Amino acid sequence: MLPDWKLDDIKEWLRLLRTWAVFGANLGDVRQRADWSAAAQMTSAVAPMLALEAERLEKLLRASRKKLAPLDDPFVVDLGLHRWLEEEREEAYSDWLAWVVQQATTPGQIFRLFGLGSPPRDLLECQHPDVKRECCVPHGHIDQEGRLDIVIRFAHQGIIVVEVKKGAGEDADTGKHEGYRLSLNQHSSSYQRCLFLATSPEEEPHGDFTFISWADVCIEMRLLAFELKNERHYLTAAMVLAFVAAVEQNLLGFSASFIQKVRQGQVVFFNAKVVDHLESFLEKLKKLEV
């Protein structure tokens, strides 16, 4: 059924249509064809380099799969859409990371996991550190209590605190770090470290927390999985690698399905950082095996 328009309404609509018709006709006079020659030159220049990177990716992935056998490389399994580690659930990442820390069999492995070098001699005697989640402390934000994401205690000799963020440091609420540090100063442990885990650092750090990147932790978790595999703890090693896959794909943006398309020659342009990531893992693995 047609609307019940009056003659004046129809005249107004016709006037508007004529106005838009004039605008459209004039566009043909001012519109210019875009010049994509510069973009084409850039594409031609970078394509051969990325082709070499794709070859290097395939070579490194084969080497990684061989080292991790009978398990497989995390880039082979697509965990980008797993609900238990979907993007908005930050607590799940903290839970799984705390579990990974518990699988480490020596203080040295824990220190290496977070890039802390060799542990002090008195901490080496503590073979079963205590790993806790969501530990309440008296200070966080000003005049408020706080909760620490992960706390690792080496008896009374040392304590490591890890604040876990799934995104960039600049997007995180780090104002509470000063309160966290004040809370830790009340402990008598001779060794104390506060770590801030994120995909990238913040420009103005708060509360004396040292930044560590998810990319570096993923490489160390890969090494831990390799050691667990060699000790025949296959299921534990597989679960560690599954967590690595989720972090690398969800947080670092290294899509397993996209990597598969690169390997099959279906995609030319890709983030070559994934190649450097794999190479770094294999280089550290070589040093570990020496």
C-alpha cells in the first residue's frame, strides 16, 4: 500500500531528488582516478623478501616440530577461538600461567621462565615453591586493599610477584603497583621481584615493576615443555604447549590458520615477526641442549 502523501510532499521529494542528481553529476567533474603506482612499487619490492621469509618459516617450523616430537609445534593447532581463553577472560590466562609455573621442577626453571637469570644460592635449596593466585594484600590503589595475580614463594628466602595483563601495558591499570610494592616491603624475604607481564611495556612504569613480554615467556614455556617431554611427562608438556598456542594466537596475533595459508602459498603478505619468534625459540633450545 502506498503512503498517503499530499501533493506538497511529493513536490518536496522531487526537489530533493533533483538536488542530489545535480550533486552526482558534478562529482564526475571533480573525481580523479587514484594513483596506485607507488603502492604497486612497494608491493613488488617487498614480495621477494616475504617469499624468503615464508621459506624460512617452513624450515624453522619443521625443525621445531622435530625437536618437540612426538608432540607438535603450537602453531600447528588453531586455538584462537577457544572459549576458555577468549580475549576478555584475563583471569584464565593467570590461572593457566600459575599452573605452568607449578610444573617447573627447579627454581632455575622458574627464574628462566620469567627472564630472571640464575636464582640466588639460598633459593636453590627450595625445591617446592608455593604458587598462589589472587593473594590479598593491605595496599593497592590509594586507601584500598589489593590482590596480587600470581605470588611465588620460595619458603622464607624469596618471593616473586607477577601481575598479568593480556594486552598492552599502556592499557592496563598500573596505578595500584605502588601499593603492591609497599605491601611486599613488609615481608622479610631477602629476595623480592615484582614483574609486569603484558604484550608491550607502558611508557611510564609504576611501582618498581619490571616489564616482561608475553612473547619472551612463550619462548621459555616452549623450552619448559621440551624439558618435560624429555622427562616423558608427555601430557603435562602437551598442556603447556596448548597454553603457548592460545597465548601466541590470541594475544600475540600469530594466527595458526593464517600461518597455514602462508605455508601453502595462499598468502604473500604476513607478519614476519612470527619467523623471528620461532628462530629465537630454536636458538635458545640449542643453547639449552649444550
